Amino acid sequence: MQSWGANDWLVRFLLQRGLAVVYLLAFLVAARQFRPLAGEDGLLPLGDYADRASVTESPSLFVLVPDDRLVGLAAWTGVALSVVALLAGPYWLPAPYAVPAAMALWAALWLLYLSFVNAGRVFYGYGWESMLLETGFLAVFLGAGPTAPPEFVLWLVRWLLFRNMFGAGLIKLRGDDAWRDLTAMDFHYETQPMPNAGSWFAHHLPDRFHRAEVLGNHVVELAIPFLYFAPQPYASLAALATIGFQAWLMGTGNFAWLNFLTMIQSIALFSDDTLAVALPVDAIRAALGVPTGTPAPTPTFLLVLAVALVVLVLALSVRPALNLLSRDQYMNTSFDPLRLVNTYGAFGSITRARYGLVVEGTNAENPGEGDWREYEFRGQPVKTDERPRQWAPFHLRLDWQLWFAAMRSRPGPRERWLTPFLDRLLDGDERVHRLLRDTPFPADDPPEQIRIIRYRYRFTTPEERAETGDWWRRERLDTYVPATSDPGRRTRRRFR
């Protein structure tokens, strides 16, 4: 039955190890951020989710047990299993046990992270969450050890990558005029959710370069994906183009693990033969104790499961495929509660101006403007002289929500977390403080009043930066949340 398996042992090895890194990051983020954001006493309390959700509609361990102790156990178990998958996995087990052990390991990672994504609500409402789950589910069926990976599953990863890239390209063409008149990059670097230092430099590249960037984007997202299904070496060349494109995006912005995960998916486009051009394949196999030469046949039971997986994915792909063809294309949407086959896309619209929220507190009874002191966030600009930092592939969930909130002049339904956030700052909640870069008030001496001011932010010009050292200019627009002090809420808070 060897013909049913691919010989691409190293492709499988690199893909799974890369995916283990993403899982490790995701569970570390959950361990640090989930409880203050969406735990028992989080900004969006876990109990509210458990009261409204059902296991069938929103599968999650936390529907059954909405407890912070289970959250911590699940997060750190995910960290431990990710390290096992990264450093060893089941590769050191005897051949008969390697594949079942690998399937159990990847299935456990998938189930644990599914619990966080469904319970995280708006804080986990990003396309790369479903993308990680979909990639992770396919990894369950890739096998392990010296056996050949099922070729079917590697093709399903290619289909996932196609929907990821082609969906992003289509949503741009169907969306904002800036993608059609080639001006999108005039605004993107400055107005994207979380710029880094590279964004400032990219923003100041010549206009002709920005026009070429947009054309290049359309080629990589709309034309190159059809080569994902081509024979070698064309598929490998498409992988290089995709990886290079994602590397540029990662160097000029912070999109959590979206770009890194897309690079990992691109590994499925290679073959062991093409990888051997650049990598010492035999030396890697020898270091891992895997016999050189042709991999062992794929176990029959895994091939049967792989065929069943293909049937399942094809059936679930109907709505995502129709969505690609629809003028009313949805991006980053799941059509099944397990998020097995999804739609993807990014930046269907381009914002022309950058707005930022600055949270301020004071202990003065009748404060003047000089009495207000600013909180600083990790990824969103506040002070104009603060260099934008590189955070990706790490994920700052609160900072992302602040960017969405700033697009409106007043809080909307999506910002149900905002009032509890201000309440925690009035309480001096140390768990929320740890989500920030800096707080002007220690936990034992919180502010008496708090407010939010909305600003327009712009990158400085090279001349302005040379003169002042500032990365940003800002101008005050309006008061997003007026000064408020509500100590009554504090008595209802429970700290753990």
C-alpha cells in the first residue's frame, strides 16, 4: 500500500514541528491572558458564556466546568504537550506505537485549543484561531515516526493554504477601492492594527514601490495559489513566493501567528527531493534515528482514516468554496462548530486614518488636564516617542480589541469588555495590570477617576523623527469615555 503514502517524511516532520511552535505560543498566550480577559472574573466572565452556550453548538471544556483552575490546567497542559510535540513527539517510540501516540498527541492539542477558542468569544474572534484549529486537525492524520505520511492529508493542507491565500486576495479585490487603484499600501503600514518599527520605514518607501507592492500582493494571493496543486518544482516555487511574502508582512507588522502559520502550511508544497537541495535530509534522519531510504509504508488503519478525512473535508468544503465564488464573500467564518473547514481573508477594507484610545486616570478631586496620567499598552501607541515593537508571532489580545474599538467615536456592542476593563483599573486589579506595558497607579493606590481620550495618530516624517526622535504625531479628537468613578463596582470583585 506504499503508493497511497507520500515519501515526504521530512515535509511532515517540518510541518508538525512548526505547528508545535504555534501551539506552544497559543497556549502560553492562553495561560497568561485568558483568565483576566475571559476567565471566571474576566472582562467577559466565563460563567456568562457557560450559561448561554451548549457543548454541541460551542464545544468547550469550559461549558461543562467554567472554572479558572481548569483554565490554568488546560493551558499549561497544552504548553507541555506542545513541547513534547516540538522536541520529541512519538518519534522515539517503537514503530507500532508511534502513529497512534502521535494521533493522540495532536488530537489532545486540538481539543484543548478548541475549548479556548470557543470560550474566548471576541478575544478569540480572529481568523488565525480557526486556521490553527483546522491545521491542527489535519496534523492528527499525518502520522509519525519512520512511516510515510498519507499523501491525501498533505493535499488537504494545500487546499487549506489555497483558501487562506486566495480568499485573502478575493476579499481585497471585492472590497476597498484602494486595492483596485493600487493605493492601499499608502495607508496600510500606518493604520494596520499593530505596527512595528519596520512599518515606519515601509510607510516612507516611494509611491512607485507601494504601487508595485499592491500588484505583487495580487499576484501572490490570486495567481500563485493555483500553483499549489502543480507538480514539482512549480509547487515548491509557489511555496517560496508565499513564504517570502509572509516574511515581508511579518517584518512590517504584527499579525500574531497568522504569517508564521501560513509559512508552516506552505511546507506542504515542498517534497523531500526539493528540500534536499537546501537541507541535509540524510543527516536529519540519522540524528532522529529514522532509517535512511524509503519510509516504511503508511499503516493501513491510518490510510483508512485519511480517506475518511478526505470525504469529510470535501463535504464540509462546499460552503467555503461557494463563499469564494460569492460576491457577498464572508471572511474568517466557520460553518461548523468544530471549525474543521473555514473561510479566510484579511483587509477587505483599508482605513485611511489611524485612531488610538488613550486611557487616563487621576486621584485629584477636581482634576485639571495636567492631573491625568496615561496608561501604556504593549502594542498600541500611546506616547509619541515610543518605538513600535515586534510582537508577532506572540498575540496581544487586549491591544487588538483596542484597535477595533478606536474605529468608532463611541463604544459599541463589540466593546462589552470595555466597562469591566475600566472597572478593573479602578480596582487596581493586578491581573489586568499585567496585560499592560505600564500603569501610572500601583495596585494598592488605584485612581479615583478614569477616562478615555481618542486621538488621531500619524507616523512622523523622516525629518520630524531626525529632529525630535518621535515615531508618532498625535492630535486629540474627542472624549471616548467621559471621566467616571464608580467605587460601588469594586465591592463586587473577587480576586484570586
